[in-house]
Amino acid sequence: MDREGSAARAGSDRGLPVVAGVLALVAWLLAGTAAVLHVAAAPAPGGMTAGDLLFTAVDVAVAAVYGTVGAVILSRRRHVVGWLVAGTGLAGGVSAVGGAWGTFAASRPGVPALDWLTATFGWIWVPGTVALFCVVPWLARDRRLGPVARGGVALGTTAALLLTGTRLLTPMSDARPAIALVVVTGLGTAGATWWRFRRGPAAERRGLGLLAAATGIMALSFVPLLLADPGPAAFLAVPVSHLVCQALFPAALLVTVLRNRLWGLDLAVSRGTVAALLTLVLAGVYALVAAGVSALAGTSGPGPGAQVAAAVGVVLLLQPVRGWLRTRVRHLVYGDGDDPGRAALRLGRSLAAPGGSTDLLDGLAAGVGESLRLESVRLATSGADPLAAAWGAPTSAPLVVPVTHGGRAVGELAVTASPGERLDARSRAALDQVAPVVAAGLALAAGARDLERARDATTSARLRERRVVRRELHDGLGPWLSGVRLGLQGALNLLDRGGPGDVAAARAALAALHDEAGRRVEDVRDLARSLLPPALDEHGLGPALTDLADRLGRDGFAVTLAGDDPGDLDPVVAAAAYALLGEAARNAQRHSGATGCRITVHRSADTLELVCEDAGRGPTGTAGVGTRSMRERAEELGGSVEVTDAGPGTRVRAVLPAVPGLAPAPAAPAPLPGALTGGSPS
């Protein structure tokens, strides 16, 4: 039953694209018919006044705009707001045809008057228009209506029906009480919508501020009708303000619905509506100037003088208004993307902010998102261990743009547009224009990360060396010095007794201490050699490995050297290679139980391959301090270390770049011929 109920609900939520298309077509046909009738009608005595003409223009705009907006909603979802908006568009179209037919019939004596049609001009637009700003804002949400919202819907419906009944049933009566209720209800709805914008759920706030402003303006446009004698200018302000609202209110409604993806609508609207917005604003300017000049001239309609003045006003205001609107709209939609220089400057400031690589990338992502007015931005560097940063939360599939710097891929940029928008050609062009700055930022972040790792690695290496020195001093030299002190004290005691045998015993003790001191001096030299052997510093890696083999050989552990002559290497690479092989050989000596090991060096143009093999017990499976130290040293230079079971024995293989910073190409491990001696690295 649950599945069937879910399926039924899903089916009821689907849109009605065919019905929506028919409604939009009918609304546009009604608007077009009204326009054609006005063009065909010749000016006739008793025809339309200036106010009726402007109200008809409002009805034509209502039919075209709201018919389209309602169709957009209904094509995706069956929702009461879609039906209300579409119904408002159809009612406006019928009212426009009724008014236009009255004018046409007055200019054509033989044409039937069709009083039933012309009568609709006075009332049929009322319920839909009032419901737009008294009911629809309450319904613009994705949650169930609360008690306050249900009360607002009921009050708005009552106000719409009361004014409609007054206009329809008693057209000659005083409608000001009903109009006052409409104004108060509309302002209350605007205030409640503003409160939701400021204090409501964060997920539903987008666009509510604009919707509240549009609702308040539409409610205030009815205020002149409350005056006992409003006069021509005040009376004409009603249709003029309504005409301007046809650009503001539908845009506010669409922004609220699409930005919040209400009722599951996921639709990106083209920004080509800017042209329509400019046209409607200019039409409003023309009507406003015409109404003002007519009122000053004392005429009842826009005569030739008023029309000329209006035309002059449009010409004078055209360029400033058009330029101002164009700049504001483009900045609102595209942010700094409309000005690549400003966007690049803003991104450059984000790169100058203090902090590490993570802070740098976070600031760059935020700079891209804020400057281009995007919903989300994700930046990631390329490589085995990428550095990533995100700004915003995507709610749709992102557009992924590869980023290159100096002909080399340094990462990628993934962006999403704000809900209800799509990344058009201009937005993509803006991304292309700021891409060089983003690429430089990614390269800088990657370099900062490498610097941080190198600094950490240097600190770790210094700490390791200090631990080695501390261990040798604490576990070796320190106890030996304590033993020497006790031995010298014993010799002094023997000498104090002064017996013949005591002197000989003291002499023997001092000789033993002398020999032990010599061995400890050699231990200190070995410690110094392990940190930086003189042979490595003076003669290179090859002689240093020979010296290492000789010293281990004197302790009874045979080291065989094979492979290529390392030749001249970068001192950093040579020191790392010596440390790796020395640690591997000493691990084999201490833990493998074998009598020796084999060290092989292979050098190519780009890499240095180091192998230490023994035939002892094999690896234990748990990496010790020595193994971790070797891996850290290799990774500092971009190399790698692998410890494997040689069966029997242990094989340690390291690959280093021949030049620091040049990552070596990974090579498959290959067993080397010869006797193997095993070990288990510590």
C-alpha cells in the first residue's frame, strides 16, 4: 500500500506540459487579439480614456507574463500557485480583449457591442490580481501551512472575493472599503513575507526579500483608489504602477520558486528576460510621463503634446536608464565576471592572504565563487596526493574545467550555478578569463604544500639525527664513561694500597681502559660517519659505500657491492642514498642472522635504483623505526622504498630521482643474481 500511495503521489506531482502549453498559447492569443483590436480601432468619440488605455496595457502584460510564468510552473509540477498564476494571466487576457473590443466596436458602428464581453473589463481581472499579492506569497514554501499562513490565505481569499463581488454585482457602489481591505491584507502579506526572509528557515529565504518588496508595491498601488477625488495623475498612477509591477512581481516569484527549488522544480531560466525587463520599464516611463503631462495640461488623455513630451522623456532617459540597468543586472547575475580585470584583481587579493597551502586554496575557491556569483566551487591540485578546497554546497552536477599552468595540468576547477540559473556562454567565458589566475593559484598552493612537506621532512630528519646521537650517548658513550670512572677509581684504590701485586693489577686495569677508550673513539667516529661520512662529502657515493662495507666487514659482516658506479650525484641525493643503504645494511647486520648482504646500485639518466638483499630470516611484517626512516628520506625527494620477502631473506629496494624535485618513473622490481643474505628491517 505504501508503494502504491507513493506512486500515486509521484504521479500527482508530475507536471502538465501539454495543458501548460495550451494555457500559455491561449493567454498569448488573448494578449495578441487585444493588441490587434487596438491597432485596428480608429480613435472615436466615447472611446477609451487614458486610464482605460493604460489598464488595458496592464491586462495585456498580465496575460503575456503571467500566462508564461504559470505555464512554466505547471509544466513541471501541479501546484495551486501554478493554477492561480495561469488563471490570472487568462483573466487579464479576457479583460484586455473586453476593453479592446469596446474600443473597436465604438469605432465600427456596424459591429455588435458584445456587452457581456466588454463588461469583463471592469471585474474579471480582480480576483487573480488580488490573489497574486494577498495569497500567492503565503503559498511560496515547501512545508505545510501553519496556522498563521492558513489565516493569511483565508484573509487574502476573502479580500479578493469581496472586491470582485463589489465590482461585479454593484459596479456603481463605493468600493473603497473592499479596496482598503485589499491594501491592508497586501501590506500584511508583504510584512509576513519579509519576516520569513529575515527569520524564516534558511533554506527558503532566497528571493523572499524581493517577493516582499513586490508584494508591498502592488498593495500600495491601490492606495490612490481610496481617495474621494484622486485626480487624473493619482488615478493614472494605479495602472502605471501595475504595469511596472509586471516586470517585478513575476521575476520575484520565479526567483523565489527556482532559487529555493520549491515543489521540486529544478529549472534554469534564460537571462534573455533582461530585454523584456528593459522594455517594460521603458513602457512604464512613457506612461508615467504621459500621465504627468496630461494632468498638468488638464486633459483627460494623452494628447499630442503629452505624447511628444513622453517620447522626449523616453529618449532622454533611455541611455542612462539602459546603461544603469545593464550594469546593475550584469553585476547581479555575473558578479565580477562581467569585468575580468576586477575579477582577476579580487582573486589576486585572495592569493596575498597570509596562511599555508590550505588557507591559500580555501581563499582562492571563495574568491572564485564570490566574484562570479556561483553556488559552489571546488578546487583540487593534481598529483598522487592532491590538495583540495571547497566553497559552498553543490545541488546540481558541476561543470568541471581542467586547469593548466605552463602547458602542464595543475588541477581542476568544478563549479555550479546558483539554483534556478545555468552557466551560459558569458559565465563560461568569465571562467576562461580568470583561469590563468586560478592556475597560478593552484601552482602556488602546490608549491606551498611541497615547501611545507620539505620543512616537515627537514624537521623530522633533524629529530631523527638527534635521536641517534642521544641513543648513542645515552646507551653507549654514557655507560662506558661511567665504567671508565669506576675502573679508574679501582686503579687508584690499588695504587693507594701500594702492594707489589696491587701495582701490577692497577697497570692491567689501566691498559684495559686504554684499549676500551680506543674502541669508543672509533664508535664516535662511526657515529659521525653515519651522519655525514667524510668519504661521501669528499669523494661521492661510491667511495662512501666502499668505506661502509669495510667498516661492517671489520665487525664480521660481509657486504658485497655490485652494479653501476654512481658517479657524480647531487649532494642531497647522494646523502639520502647513503643513509638508505647504510640503514638497510645495519638492519641486516642486526636482525637478519645472516653473515652478509649485497648492495647493488643502478643509475639511469633520471633515476637512481638502490637494492640491499640478504638471505636471512626475512621481513617480520611490521615496519620498524629504521624502515620508516628510510621511507621518509626517500619521500622527501619524491622517491619510494619497498621492503619485500626475497624467499629466503629480505630485499629492500629504493628508487630516487637523480635530480632533486624530478619525480622518478616507477620501475618494476627485478631480482638480482648472486648469493642473497636475509634480514628483517627494524
